[in-house]
Amino acid sequence: MRKQKYLSISAMIAYIAFINMFIPLSTDLFLPALPEMGNYFSASEFLVGLTLTIFFFVFAISMILFGPLSDKYGRRPILIFGASIYTVASFACAEASSIYFLLVGRFFQAVGSGAVITVATALIKDCFRGKVMRKILAITQALGVIAPMVAPLVGGILLTFTDWRGSFYLLTALGGINLIVAFLFCETLPEHKRYRGGLLNSMTLLLEVGRKKYFMAVLIMFAFLSKPYMAYLSASSFIYVEFFNLTAQEYSYFFAVNSAASIAGPILYLKLKNILSNVSLLKLCFCVAITSGLLVSNFGQTSAIIFLLSFLPFTAIGAVVRPFSMEILLLEARENVGTAAAVINFVPTLFGSLGMMLGTLPWSNFVDGLGLIMMTATTLSITLWILIKCGKFGAARQSASDLT
């Protein structure tokens, strides 16, 4: 690890984990308030849902732009810029006077988040190697899922003594903390490893990554598995509050229990990697995802408890897939890591934003819609893996990242 003047190794791990919390915090914290926001702004469910969809779509585009920039200018300036934009935009969201001003604030919040998350992923490859990197991936993922577990609880508590604006004021404070630590951070990308071409030419690095067929096929395969959970995020408050008639506070409890299943995922990943090959672990993920989709489709409407128990396996396996896919893809990326990290984060986020949009479509009921999304996405992922296994996209660059 490149020496840090102000941050120890433990502090760096904690900081990377904190950065990775920004996305779930930026979405889950105000989920209990979505119905209230719709009433406050007299906006439709779809328009309120755009506060999530726009965030994820712009976040995905932002990562693509900042990945090559971090390879050219280094990690630190991009991190400081992103943290600054995020903090200002969060305050603008809190002060929004209409749903449209809120959407603009969410747009710039997403720009800042894209810069921050791109750097966070690149830092893992910059600072750690081998089994240590695998453990760091698991640790950061485990700590990162605390955010989606705690965020709706905090959001629900905030609603007992403030309105929806309180969530954005809290995000402003967290953005400020990130900005302070960013100034203490020392650069991890040496001058001799940076891209030497022009600013516009640096964007061609994206094309170089995109031409790696095996890398992109594996990335898209895993991205299909990310889409249903994002659909759940956008539809969960409507499912629990409107379909099952729970209060916002009760919804936060159900959401937190589901998110708690994610904590075990990275730990389970480390255990499974010791006893299963990449292929066996991938097959297990597919089986659990299909089973959960069938349970939601056939029994999810019965009650809030049954719906929770039906979706829990998908949440758990999704928490296994995140560090699993990240390790496979980072091992495939040998150069221009910032750009590769941007693409690694961009594609699942793009698919996730699509999932969020699909989740809030005018289904006859949101539970059936979610079940259909889960089954379709998993089937597409399995189909793509079969094509990868048949050699349609070439072979892995090293055996550790082989899924065939």
C-alpha cells in the first residue's frame, strides 16, 4: 500500500467502506419518506420514483467520465471534486421548493457520487493485492451493507420529528465529513503510471476496456443480477406501505431486516471461495436467485412477512455476488484501473437504474412486477453465462478469473 501521511491502513479501509456507503445512503435514507414526498409535491409515484432513477442513471454516466480522468490526473483531485459537488447538491435537495428542483439536486448529487465511487473502487486495486484484496472487498462490502440496513431506520426515525428534508440535511453533513477526509488523503497513483495523452484522448481508454469481450460479457452477466434488487429498492415503500398497509416506521423495520441479510453475504463469500470453484459458486448464485424469484411470484402477495422471507434469499446471494464479481473483474483489469473501475461500476448501475424504472411502472401490483423482473433478469444472466462457457467471448486472461 502506498504510504499515507495522515491515514493508517485501518483508517484507509474504513474510509473506502465509508465511501462505498454513499450510494445506499443516498437512496435508502429517504425511502420511508417517498409517499410523503409525493403528497408534499402533489407528484405521481412515477415522478417521485424519478428521484431514484435519475440519480442512478446520472451516477452511471458520471462514473464513466471520471474513470479516465482519475487515470490522467490522479485519485485525490477527483475525490475532492466529487465530495464537494455531493455536499452542495445534498443541501440543495434539502432546500428544494418543488419536485423538479429536487430532481436537479439529485442530478448533481449523482455527479459527485460517481466521482467518489470510481475512486473508491480504484483505491482497492491501487492499495491491495491477492488474498488481502479479497478480504478488503469482503470487508468493505460487509460494512457497506450496514448503510442500507440502518438508513431506512434512521429515515423512519427522522420522520417522527421532522419531514423528508431531514434526510437530505443528514446527507449534507456526511458529505462534509467525506470532504474533510478527502483533503487528508494522499495520492495513490504515481505520476509514471498516469495516462499521458490529452484530456479528450483519455476518453478513448473506455473504448479499450469495451473491446475486451470476456471482461464485458462477465460484467453484463453479473449486472443482470443487480437489476432486480434495484427494482425492489424503488418499489419497496409502495409494496409495504400501500400494498400491505404498513406505516412508514414499520416499513423501515422490514426493510432493515432484509438489508441485514446482506451483512452475511461477504462473509459467506469468503467461506464459499475456500470450498467452491468460481463456476460452482456462480451456479449456486443462479439457483438461489431463481428460487427466490419463484417464491416472490407465487407467494409474495400473501403477507408482508411472506414477501420478506421470499425476497431474503435474493438479497443474501446478491451480497455474495458483489465481492465475487468485483474480484473477478479487477483481476481482469491489469492497466488503466481507474477506467476499468468506472466501467465495472457503470454497467451494473445502468442496469440498476433500468430496474428502478421497471420497479415503479404501473403494474397491477408491485409484487407481481418484482417477481417478473427477478425471473427475467436471472434467466438472461444464465443465458449469457452459457454463451461465455461456450467460448463466444474468448477466454479469461488468468485462471483466477475464469468462469468456464
